[in-house]
Amino acid sequence: MKSLIRIRMSMHDAHYGGNLVDGAKMLELFGDVATELLIKHDGDEGLFRAYSNVEFLAPVYAGDYIEAEGEIVKVGNSSREIVFEARKVIVPRPEINDSACDFLETPIIVCKATGTCVVPKEKQRKK
């Protein structure tokens, strides 16, 4: 089971000089993906327990479009192990003009992670 969201990073998301977006924003997106996956799988939002691995692989800037995807890869009694990947799929081209953008033929992987979420047995509505 997979889930995918796509969102444009705004100037509000920029946290550092040069309009660089904080890496924590990718983790926020992964949290949203996990919530959707758990609702599909269990009928409940569940809770994020921990990340076992997070890799920040490329910078993200205001104006970039990021696609965040997750997949449940292991199901326990109440735990769900999820792998995540965030990719830059559209980049702004301000050197051309203020509204120019390019769709990337090959997305740039900006972050990968593995995390565990928990859905208490009494809240699991789907079998």
C-alpha cells in the first residue's frame, strides 16, 4: 500500500538564507503521508513512534515542488514500518522570468527515511 502527496514549498517554508527550506519540512510531509497510509490500512490516524533512519540528500528551496511517497513495508500487531522518499519534481527558473519553472525528467531525491508508526489494537477498524 502506497501514498503520495505533492506540494510546492513556499517562502513561508524557507528557513535559511538563499530561501533554503528546513529539512524538518520533509519529515512533516512524511508524517502526513504516514497518516494517510494508516487511515487506509487501519481506519485510524495512529501515532508516529520513531524514525530509524533519515537521510537528507539534496537541498530544497522555496518554489520547488516536492513529491513525498510512503509505503507500509511491515505490519506487526500494532506497529507499521513505513519507508519514505521525497523527490523534487519541479524547480523554479527565476533567471528566465519570475514565473518560469521546469518539470524534471528525472526527479531529484531530496530525503529518504524509515519510520515506525503505531495504531493501538483497540483503534484498528480494518482487518
